[in-house]
Amino acid sequence: MKKYFLYIGIAFTLSICAYAKQYTSLTENVNQLIKSNGLNSASIAIKVLDASTGENVFSLNEYKNHMPASNTKLVTAVSALLVLGQDYQYQTKLYYDSKVSSTEIHNLYIDFSGDPSLTTKSMTNLLQALVRANIKNIKGDVFLVNRFFQGRDYPINQSQSDSIFGYGAPSSIYNLNENAVALSFTPKVHGFDVKQVEGESIIYQNEVVAANDKMLKTCQFNAKSDQNNVLILAGCLPKAPYTFRLAIPDPTLMMQTFVKQKIKALEIGLVGEVRITTSLPEKAKQIATHFSPKLSVLTKHMLQTSDNLYAQTLVRTIGYYHYGVGSIVAGKNAMLEILKDKLDLDVSSIQLEDGAGMSANNLLSTDFLSDLLYKMQTQKVFDVFEQALPVYTKNAIPAHRKNEWLKGKVIAKTGTGTTVSALSGYLCTKDRKRYVFSILISDLTNHQRKTALVFQSQFLESLYELKFQH
């Protein structure tokens, strides 16, 4: 019996020694990579866990919080799958209150739920149900119904410059084409010809100047919208072609305009106006329903394209189903409770302000993110979550890296901000071990942003080549 315990003790000691050797090797590599990539002034945190046991393989500043950028979407994806389920679908429904005649209704109601994937095509198909139902006239009004969302459409402390562009568009109950339009800019002598190439038609004013290097030292591009969603383009751009996706700041007004125009295009008479309401009549009669793709599909789109609107809308939906309040603040607090209750995560030392990583108030640590990814492996929806993560291909590797060792070996979510670079996910190594990892880098200068990506790849290469010593 004593000999048996002796063998266990020796095996346990050898295991500790093996991890110690790995730790020393990675520490030396990390110190060298920080120096060679000129990242001494940046703040760097790393955590690596054995995906099978949860044992710590390597850590550096793992308890220090950083702005996580789009790594926040990992928290949103996990929370949404756990509380809503992989088969959840948003529904947009068409109702009327009463019939005036066989071809006329009194009021029409469009009941929205915040579907982030709603497009011109899907809304047109839904409204065409009126034609199929032989409805030729609406004697009253059309009501756009919001029974789910409330509060602000932007998170606290989202930058003003981000809010100009499509990736910073507001999340709304009335999402349409992700609340953005695309404009192409073609340079001419002193300015640009601007043409809308995507989205519902808008009015825009073009005052952008094609600037030389000297002018660009004091002048930059700017865009804003007035209260009627008229887009005003001003400032300076280098003389080159561009395509920008720009945000629609008032999605409610855009949806009202769209619905009114589409009903007219369908040759359906409308006596009244398109109005906003928060309730449906008790005896409203349903005409048709549009279903979004399942949450498994929406989550995959959100993670693989890093879609901020999808993330913010999911947060508000989580808030509604958890608290009965579809606001960003309700959603982010709901996510903290869900992660604590369902995954036993310590949420006391982190801070969430939204679900996309757009707020500068978000703070996460590599310790938290690695624990999230490790514990998610035990959940029934893990396969859906894993398949939704982006696969690290050679296109994600810095151009100067000639080998393709990462291709298909890493599934991970990236995160990029003005001064931030993040990468968290799973790695299968050369000897078929599986690791959970999280790398958060902040306080980056402009020229360090590219070297931060190189550092991440080089660190994963070290981890990939690591051999477990027996």
C-alpha cells in the first residue's frame, strides 16, 4: 500500500514538473516576443488552460482587466445560447383589428421583436401577405408595435466616431438592413462623387474635400444626420476611392418611411398614418409571421463577422426574457447573473456595459475569459458555440508568416479597438493536446497594432509546438 501511494506521489510530482517546464519555456518565449515586437509599453495579459483538466498551463497578468473589444461577444454568445436556446427565433407579425369589408381593414399592426437580421426583402415579403389576403385598403392607421425593447439604443460610453459608421449603428426594435447604408466615394479634382450602393434610399449632402497630406494634418472626415435622417457628409479624405457603411441614427423613422412607401408600392390604400405603439388590441387577428434564422445561425454570424448590431440586440433580448425589460442595462446585468448561476463564474471583478464591446466601460480579464471558455465545454449547447467560432485560417495570420501551422488548429474570437487587440479561443497542438487561451493587449499605439497581431500568432506558435514532458 505504501508503494502504491509512493507511485501516485511520484506521478503527481512528475505532472507538476512537466507543467513547470512548459511554464518556464513559455515565459522565456513571451518575454522575448514582447521585446522583439516592441510591445514593452503595452499592457499584456495571457491565460492558458489545459482544456481537459482546467489546469493552468501559463498565465501573465491574468487578473488584470482590459478593454476586451469584440471578445465581449463571447460573453453574449454564451449567455444567449444558455438562456434562449439554440432554436430561438425572432418573430415579426402582421395583425389587423377588424374588417370594414371583405377587402378592407380598419387598422394594421406590425409587431416587432428586434430581429437583427430583418432586411428590405424579408419586410417586403411580410407585407405582401396583405396582397395574398386580398386586402386592398387600410381605413385607419398602420401601427408599428414595440412590446419588447425600452431604454437607449446605444450603450453608455460608445464613442461618437464609432456611432457614425455602420458598425456602431443603434440597436432598435425596428432594425432594418442593420440600420445602415453603404455609400461609394469616387475622387474628382477637389472632392468626391458619392453614390448610394446599399440600403434603403436616403437623402445625403456631400461636402467632402479630397485633401492632400498637408490638409489632412488639420482636417478629417465627418458625417452626421439631422432629425429627418438626412446624412451630411463633410470634412476631408485622402484622394482615393472608398466605400463606407454609415449608420442611420433613427431606425424608427426609417421603418416608418419604409412601411409607408412599401404599402403604397403594393397599391394598398392607406387613409391614416404610420404610427408607433406599445400594445396590440386584445382581439387582433394575425395575418402572417416572418421568422428569423435560428439563434445558432444568428450567433455564428455575430461571431464570425463580429456584428455589433446582432450582439447589442441579443443583449436586449436576454434582458427581456430574464427580467422582462428589453434594455441594454437589463441585458448586461442579466448576462452576469446567467454566467454566475449556470457556469459558476466569478463576475465580481469584471465590468460589462454592452454585448458587443463598443463601450469603453467594458472590462474583462484573461482569467475570466479562459474560465468562460473552459466551463462552456460542459454545456449541451457547446457544439453550437464551438461551430460558431471563427476558424483561424492563413488569412488571419500576418502576411510575413510563411508557414500555415495555425490553419484549422485554432478557433477563436478576435477583438480590435483603437488601442486594443484581443484573441480568445481554443487551440489543438501538434501532439493533439487541446488548450483554452485568452490574450488581451491594450495601451497600443498605432504602429504597435500590427505587431500585436504578430505577437499573438507567435505566442500561439509557441503553444502549438509545446510538448508535454513525461
